[in-house]
Amino acid sequence: MTAYEELAARFKALAHPVRLQIVDILRRGDACVCHMETALGRRQAYISQQLMVLREAGLVDSRKEGLQVFYRLSDHVTEDLLNTALGAVGESQQPVLTGCPCPHCSTSAVTSVS
Amino acid sequence: MTAYEELAARFKALAHPVRLQIVDILRRGDACVCHMETALGRRQAYISQQLMVLREAGLVDSRKEGLQVFYRLSDHVTEDLLNTALGAVGESQQPVLTGCPCPHCSTSAVTSVS
DNA sequence: AGACTGTATTCATGGTTTTGAATGTGAGGA
DNA sequence: TCCTCACATTCAAAACCATGAATACAGTCT
């Protein structure tokens, strides 16, 4: 696979508004699926589908913690691309949610501004 | 159109190996279609098709000069994204071709390293 | 005008993506 | 064990993308 093909695959995974929103959230640090579900106001299955695309493209890693699954960006390239295209993390379009906002895990999970 | 949708459209246009090659060539400055045709070893119609995608996404501008058409990147964002993902212009994968390499316009056009 | 040259467009077809709906899975608690 | 919760996967239909082949178009030259 050439460098161009690899980069094209990365861009392809990012070429979707909802996946960009997800990645924008993950720029600030780990997040569980229920966090994204609340933040984006989308059905859980849909979020999970988009996360699968990002996972298969190697852009995110996941880690299981009890019932929840936390996602994070797997390298710095994606973050750098977002910084280039959307501006620094501080200027992110996504609301900063401290503590997981979803009804069930709000007291346990911590999503801090990196 | 939200910021995410706009960025997704840009990434979508870049999510193709040949279009990335084209943009990589254009990072160094203007280039005519026959230049790209020679540099990439692809049929002219195919190059033109990919250029149309880039044009419609607003990533490149074109300018006619006699029989030839010269293309250039239309803003700095695309260039910055390539720099982030592929490294500085000097490290480009594309061979530096000084003077248009195609058989017909080799003596007139100039494609200099920016 | 007619021919040629560089570039653009159209068309057809096969492949891939998108998305809602439904269902599966595995960990934890009663 | 059985239930629930958080998440993942499968399926199917519509929309969209990729690409070869053929053709159109607009300058330039004679």
C-alpha cells in the first residue's frame, strides 16, 4: 500500500460529518459511547456503526471498562489534521462536557479537557 | 452547511490516491494537465475526471493559457493538510519536474519548486 | 474553413457507502 | 440462573462513487 493509498484511507474515514464530530470529541480525550450518544443526540447503534468505521481504519482504539467502552484517538496524525482544519482544541465546536453526561454513568466516568 | 459537513466534503475529495497525487504535485505550484498526465502515467481523460472532482469541491482553481489549462490549489488549507499528513513539500513523493515534461509543451511551461 | 491539439464531458456498469431496523453479545447484579 | 445495561453486529434498500470508453469542445495553425 502506497503512502497515498494509506492517506486516502484515512481521509475516507474522516469524510463524514458524524465521524468528524466523534473525532472532534475524542480530541479532548477518551470518551465512552454513551457520552457520544448524548453529545451527538443520535441512536446508539448509529454511533457504534460510525465507530466501527473509525476502528477498522485504525483511527481509534477502544478499551473496555466494566460495562462501558472507552474510545480514544490511536495516533497524533488525526489530531493534527483536525487541528489544521478546525483549529485548536479550545476552539472546538463540540460542547465541553465534564463528567459523562449520560443518565446512567454520570457520577463515575470522567471526561476531562486534555 | 455546518463546519463538519464542509470539512467532510474536503476530506471526501482528498480520499482518493490519484487525487492525492495530483494535489501533491500542485503543492509545488501550478501545473498543466499534460504535466500531470506525464507525471502520473495515466490517460488524460482520467486525470481530467479527477480534476473535475477537485474543482467541484473547490480545492483547485484553473486558468486557461492558450491550449493548455493550468491548475493550482485554491487555498492554504489543503496544502496545510498535506504538509501535516505527508510532510513538507521538500519530502514529497512526487518527482520534481522542472519544465513541463510532456512532449508537446516542454519548452514553454515552467513548473518550479515553490 | 478545415484539421489538429489539449482538455472536458457524458455514459454505462460494477462496486461501495449510508442508514434505519432488528437482533446479538457479554459483563454485572439480583 | 435470569435479567438488564452498554455496546456491537447484521441485513437490506437506496444512494453514491470509480473508471473505461467514447465523444465533445475550444483554441491555434495553415
